[in-house]
Amino acid sequence: EHVLWYFPFIVLCTLLGIGLLALCIVVEPQGPVSAVGLSSAVVVLLCCLGFCGSNFQIFGARFNSGLLKWLAFHAGSAFFILAVLGAAAAIARYVFAGYWWTGLIAGLPCCCTSCLMGLYFSRTSLEENIKREEDDDMQSVAERTIVFHGSILEGKGPCVSSWPGKYESAWDALVTGSRKGNVSAAVVFLPEGSEHFGCHDPIPEEENLEGSCWCVPLYGEQKPWGCRWWTQWIKNIEEAVRQGAELEVYFFAGMTGKGKIENFSMAGKEHLRREAIQAKKPFFLQSQVFFDACHKGIEGLLKDPRGDSSSQYSREVQRLFLEWLPKEDRHFMEASEGLGNSQKAEVAWLERKGYAYTEVEVDISQWLQ
């Protein structure tokens, strides 16, 4: 959308600037005052055309066509070179007309502008421009669509305080409802590519918890996705409590009340253990047990995901994986079912703070109505 209206505007400004610069070349100064005016106009026009040339390259990288991207990139450099030559011709005309000092008034600023813009154009490549614009677009799309900072409505109604992320379709409905002002939600989602992804926040001293940031008590170690989401979530929870809202924690279907951890101080340790156990899955997929299952036709099971993002195939693989694990690990993983990884810490935090909450089972059909 920006390209559709802004690029034609830049083209128009560039052509107008080239036309005015040509006029400055043609018109001969009629006196010192007009010489000063024309020299100043040349400097201003050169700066403007340098700006237009850089915008040619920046916004041209947004075109869908590779040919148009290439043309816009090289047109930006070509227009600026043309502007430099035009400015040199105009200054030379003024000098030969007897106004030698215009070489200082206009010549020095034009030389500085030409050097700076020449350095910019020489260090900019088409590939870098395209990648930069694609990265900006990805972040913009992420911010507009799936990034969610939570939205607490005024009043004492229910507030979604913890949600299992595997229910993607219902999550989308939750976010849509919240953005429309129909659902109060404290939950936060900052995906890769969003502004605050990978940011880490320190733990306030009064919490008396170890770690350089919230990642340590949450995950047992610092994670690449960061813990900024947790800071925002706590802020939302505090606002919901201040409003007197009913905090709701959503559990997996058929597993209400299950999957909790003993207390918040155990969140990081248990997260690391779950990761260590899940890291064994590639070994399971190379095991005789899995080869036998493939021989019996497991690959023929449906792989289309249902509401909880699992398929008939993935559920059977997970069941076989749990059976393959040592008894102690299997029981630990089975006891962890009911809440998502981040949810376990969220629920433990609510209990740590003494905030009452209502346990609710996810009902996808209710959210998709």
C-alpha cells in the first residue's frame, strides 16, 4: 500500500527536481542577487534529488516484481548522478558568467552532498535493501496479526489469565474477541519477529528469586525468546486483580485441574527436565519400537491436525514414545499433562501471590461459535 501511493509521488518529485535543475542551468544570473538565489536553489535541489534517489531504492525494494526492484534500485543511483552533473553544469555556467564566488557558495555544499550520498549509494546493495524491507514487513505483519499483549476490560467479569497455546483456532478466536472488546484477557504472546521477542527483564529484588532475568525461574536457564512476555503478563494480572476480575485458567480438554507444579520455585527445574526427556524423542524415532510401529502401518494414520494441533498420527507416536521411556520419566510426563509449559509457571505464580482462580476446561466449539 505504501508503494502504491508513495512511489509515484517520489517519481513526480524527482522529475520536478530534474526539471528545476535544468532551468537553473539554462537561466543566466542577471546580477549578484540572482546568482546567490540560483546557487542556493542548486544546492537545495541536489539534496532533494539525493533524498529522492535513496527513496527510489528503499521503496522500490517493496515491489513484487524482481525487474521493478532492479529498475527502481538503479534508477535511484542514475537520477542522483544526473543531478550531480546538472549541479556541476549550473555552477560552471555561473562561474563563467563572472560570478566566480558561486563556486564557493554552491560548489562546496554540493561536493559534500555528492560525497555523502555517493558513499551511501556505493555501500547499498539491492539484496540488502530487499532483505531489510522483507524483515520490516515480517515484523509489521507479526505486530498486526499474532502479537498479543493482553487486554483487561473494566469490571468484575471473567478474565482469561492462562491459556494452552496448542488450541490455536480457539486462541485466534480469543484474540479476535479481545481486540473487539468482548473478551478480557491477561495472556500475552510475543512471537519471533515481533518487537519484544528475545528481550529479557530483570527480576525485582522484592521477589527474592535467583536469576539474571525471569527466564531462570521460568525455564531454568536463559532462553532465546526472552521473558518480556512474563513481565507484561504479571502487569496484566495485577490490573485484573485490581479490577476485581474473576481469573480463569484454561486446562486441556478432559484434564481440568491436572498438570500443575508443586510451587513456582520448581518451574525452571521441571521445565529443564521436560526438555531433557523430549530430547530423547529422536532416539525413539530411530528405535526398533518405532520401526516395528511403522511396519504395522502407523504411517497410514491421519496427519490432519484437530483443534488441539495434534493428529491421529502424532498422538500415536507420542503414546508409543511415552511407553518407550523409563517408568520414572513416563510417569513424570504423564503427570505434566493438563497445562502447557508456560501455563505451569503462570498457575504457580497465581498461587504464590494468593490470587484465587477458576479452573476451566477448554471447549473449542464454544470459542468458535
